[in-house]
Amino acid sequence: MMKLMMTLFMIITFLILVLTLILNVISKKSFSDREKSSPFECGFDPKSSSRLPFSLHFFLIAIIFLVFDVEITILFPMIISMKMSNMFWYLFLNFFFIMILILGILHEWNEGSLNWK
């Protein structure tokens, strides 16, 4: 019974894979541009500007957000470990970790990275 179910699962998975590939080939855009399909060489006029305006300050804020977001996700396992550890060490480690977060945000604030101009 288990062998039959596994075989059926593999057949269905294979059929879904083949169907997805066929639909991908059928539904793709089929226009070609001579300029885009030719190799790039010096002297060609570009179709559009390759440089788009980008706010470097927005990029900096996004990186700061990612760093602090990852640090906050590290706090979640500490909640679970509270049951298995000594309360003093749990509070000490959490206080130390939160102080690192606060010092980091204060540093960014003093540098002026968080001021949107």
C-alpha cells in the first residue's frame, strides 16, 4: 500500500512538473528585438538609461532596519530558554543584549543616519 502511494505521489509530482514547464513555454512572450538580442559592443546607442535615480539614504535606512530586525528575531528563542535557565543569567543576558541594541540605535541617531532630509 505504501509503495503504491509513493509511486502515485511521484507520478503526480512529475505530471505537475511537466505541465508547469509546458505552460511556461506556451505562455511566454515571443517578440524579439534585434537590438536586445545582439551582443553589446562599444558604439551602440543604449535603448534607455542604465542608471536610475536611487536614494542612498533610503538604502542606509533599509540596511539599519534589517540589522535591527535580525537582532530582534534573536530575542524570540531567549523567551523559550527562560524556562530552562537560571533567572539571574536570563535577565543578565537579556539586559546585555538590549543594551547592545540601544547603544546601536543611539550611535545611528548621533551619526544622523535616522534623520530623513
